[in-house]
Amino acid sequence: MSLKKQSNLNTSEEYANLANIYAQEKQWDLAIENLRQAIALKPNFSWHYYHLGQALCEKENWHEAIKNYDRAIELNNNFYWSYYNLGNVLSKLVRWEEAVKAYKNAIKIDGNFPWSYYNLGDALIKLQKWDEAIYNYLYVTQFETELPGIYSKLGDAIEKKYQSSLDIKVKDYWKVIQDIKQDFIDNKLLQNFQQNPNLFVQVADGLTKANQINGAIIFYKIALEFHQDDVNISEKLQQVLDKKNQLEREILEIIKTIKLNPNSMSYYDLGIALTRQQKWDEAVVAYRQGIEMEPDFHWWFYYNIWEAFAREDKLTEILTFFQEFQKAHPHSFWCYLNIGEALTHLGKIDEAIPYYQTACYQQTKHFFPKLVFPTWNLGEAQGPSFIIIGVQKGGTTSLYGYLTQHPQIMSCLKKEVNFWSWAFNCSINWYLAHFPVIPKGEIFLTGEASPSYFHHPDAARRIYQFFPKIKLILLLRNPVDRAISQYYTWKRFNWENRSLEETIGSHLDKLIKEPEKVNYWMGEQNYLAKGVYVEFLQEWMSWFPREQFLILKSEDFYTNPKTTLQQVLNFLDLPEYELLEYKNYNPGNYSEIEPLMRKELSDYFRVHNQRLEEYLGIKFNWE
């Protein structure tokens, strides 16, 4: 009889072993129960507390996890992972001072794990300790250059630290580099940079790729202090200086456009251009001018704006503006959404919820007036019956647009709520506030379509915990075409300013050089990593049975949307419904890529596409 089926466990070790089996099967409640039994029998064994902390983290029970990590450390203060994971949990709870202490203690035990320095740098940024953050990010770049956004974080910290001219920055920063002394990083950091001046070039190259122009200039100039006659470094420096001048010209051109024909989106474009120069305070002014010109607009969608307001501590000001506008225009649908978004970014979740509910009420009243009545309880929303989980640029916007035209499907407040990926800390009530109330006795469905879910490492588990029977729809597109389409879409929104060749080339290089180090779940900024679909499907299907998925080929959907829509309606147990028009809701127009680039990308994806076909038993025939 297996240990799992035994009913008479007698020792702490037996309970711990059973807990491990449950943990492997992701049955966290049972794992926690058995670990508590193990602790009751052996209350002074740190290992049990550590594993209980891990299991509690999987349930996102952060406060209880902290108690158990603390107890594990009390019993054994020389175990790296207790401190490191404690730091991660404290960071989630925004307890930055305590998180910094935990990470530093972890580093004292083992100074060879880059993530410790990376997360420590993030915590120090929150405390506005720019010097220490810069040093920790620099330490990371020596050993691991692929951690998410490391050069963007380093560049941002440099910008925050130095507000003077570039020449002063270079001189001051070089002095700081020479004089740095920290009790939690030994002198190897200094010695490595002084003995290997090429590390300065490596950092500068990384900053350049991250569009951190000022930081790149600093490090190229420092590198030239060591190699004054190095033509390659001089050329790289000149290229970055030219890029800086190009960005300045871009700003001037947009300003000219605004003078000739001022409109809200011109000011938005100006804000984007200013952020590329790290001129966040000026960007906020530009964004604010655009909003004031057209307040009744879906500003909630443009994450760049909220990022800038948050960085410059201007969220309260823009919230006040929207609230004043709403008082004068109580029926403004977009204004309720914008206020909800501002409150959400301020962390005022309970205050945000009524605004989302009111916007949802207005939307339902417009499209389904017979279902709305004075006693409509905004708090009775049950959430989605289905979710379109991906993929980005696979046709999700059009499919969702078609579905919401069906007379028995009520639209969610936003097509993409992104709750199970990026907004999970906002609470389940925040999520439910985005869905309409379906009156009892009425046969209606509601759902959403957030492509970010498919690539997020926690989304499948989170959805399963709340909606284990939900139906999941997935559109899969030739990963080559998907990547190119995403690039041009990001370009259109001004979220990408590199050339196609530079962007795709750098992404492909990362995936090919060291495939064993590729973490596809961290591919948010890698257009190609998102196309290795089998890696993500394996996780999703470890939580949900195959029959709860409808997997569609995007190319079939594009060719014959009517047939695909009927497939989806059949999957949702809804009657057929034919639309008058099957328009493309999110079209992208761009020229064909070079044949050589397409061949290189097709060659890379071929083996992964074969793995996908074998895993699903579906032929996609992508070449």
C-alpha cells in the first residue's frame, strides 16, 4: 500500500513524506495539513516549518508563511532559502525594510545566487536607496545578464540617483565606483570591474539594448577611461549619442505637430517620447495635457500613463481630476473606468470596486436594458463562464468581439482584465466587479479574453482555485507570424522603438546561445519565447482536463471566422448565431519580413512545433 493511502501515520517523517507527495501533486491544502501534523510531533525541526512556509506561499497565505519562515530561521539560522523566500514574501506585502534585511542575510550565507542581489535591488529602489540598488544591479550583471529587465532597472536607478549633466554624472559615478564599500558585498565587485574593464562595455551594451541611453553613455565613457584608443568603444558611444540626438529630434517634431494641430493622442505620443529620454516629470505634464483635452476617453488602457503618474507620485492628482469630471458628467462610462484604474494603482481596491460595478451597470443597461432593474444588486456578479487565455496576436480580440454579439453572451467590462496574471493582488471582488450580474433564471454567459494568462506562470493555478470547471479557449497562431505581429503592434502603440532586425535578432540570439538557461515563463519581453506553446500548455493541462479546453488554429479562424465561431458556440453549449459581418477588430498592416529572417525563425520553431503537435495530437502544419 502506498504511503498516500495509509491512514495510520505515526511519525513526523511519515507525515512530512506524505506532505511532499501532496505537494508534488499540487494538493496544497493536504500538504499543509500533513506538515502541521509533522510539526506537532516534532516541533523543533526547522525543515518542517520551511516546507510549510513554501506550501502556504502556494496558497498565497503570506502572513502565515512569514511566521513559519521566521520559526525555521529561529531553529536554523544558516539556511539560505529560508531568508531568501522570507524576503520574497515580505516584498509581496510591501514590507521593504524587512525584505532588505532578509535578502542581506541570505547573501551572507550564499553570495553566489544572482536573484538575491536582483530582488534586494528592487527592494532598495522602493526605499529610494539608489546607491545600494545600483551596486546590487551591477553585481547581477557580472554573473547573469538575462534576468528580467535588469538593465532597465539599473538605468532607472542611475537616472534617479543623478539629476545633473552627463559629464558630472560620469565623473561623480566613477568616483563612487572607486570608493564603494558595503558590508554585504565583498570587494570582488570592485576588483572585477577594475581588473576587467570590459565589464563596463558589457554593462553599457546592456543599457543600450534596454534603451537606457544616459546610463549607456556613462558606462561607455568610463570604459574609454581604460581604453582611450579603442575604436569599437568610441563607435558604440557615438551610436548612443546619435540615438540620443534622434530622440531629441523626435520630441521636437511632435511638439511642432502639437502646435499645428493639438489633440489628445499627440500629447500621448509626446509623453512616450519623453519617457524614452527618462524625462518622466515632463512626460507626466504631456499626458495630463492630453487627458484634459479629452477626459471622456479610455485612458485606463494606456499603461504607460499610469506608470508615469505612479513614478512621479501624481496618481492622486489625476484621480482628483477624473472625479471632478465625473461629478459634472455622471453618465460618462469611460470616466468611471478611469477612476477605478486610478484608485487601483493607488492601492485603494475597495474604493475602486464600486466604480467598476457602476461602469458595468451602465454597460449592461445599454446592451441589455430588459435585464437591468432598480434593485439590481451589483455585488451578485458570479464571474466568467469562459476565458479566452491566448495567445497574443492570435485573433483573441476578434473572437471576443464576435462572441459578445451573441444574444446570450454579456460582455465583461474590459476584454482584457489581466487579473489572473498582473492584478491578482487586487482581490477576487475587484475581479468580479468587472462582470455583469446575470439575473436568476436567465440563460446568459459572460467571459473575458486576457492573452497574458497563457504565458503567466501562476495564472492556471490561480484560475483553477476559484473556477475549476471553467471553459478555456485558446487560439494558436504560427509563432513566426505571431512574433512579427506583436512587434509591429507594440511599435504602433509606441511601446517598441527598436528596428525589427535588431529586436528579433537579439531575441533569437538569447534563445539559441544557451537554450538550457531559457525560462519561457520569463519571456515577457521576448517575442519569440512566447511562441514555444508546448511549454505553457503542459502547465495548463496539469491543472485542467483536456475536455475543458477548446484549442483552435488562428489561421483557420482568419480564413473562415463563421465556422470557427460556431465551433466556439458549440463548445459553450450555446445555439448557433450568424453575424452580419466578421470584421477584423485588431488589424495590423506591415510588409513581409525578409525570407532569410523567416527561414531562421521557422528553423528555430520547427522542433517546438513538432513537440506541440505530438503533445496535443493536432496537426498545425506551420512552416
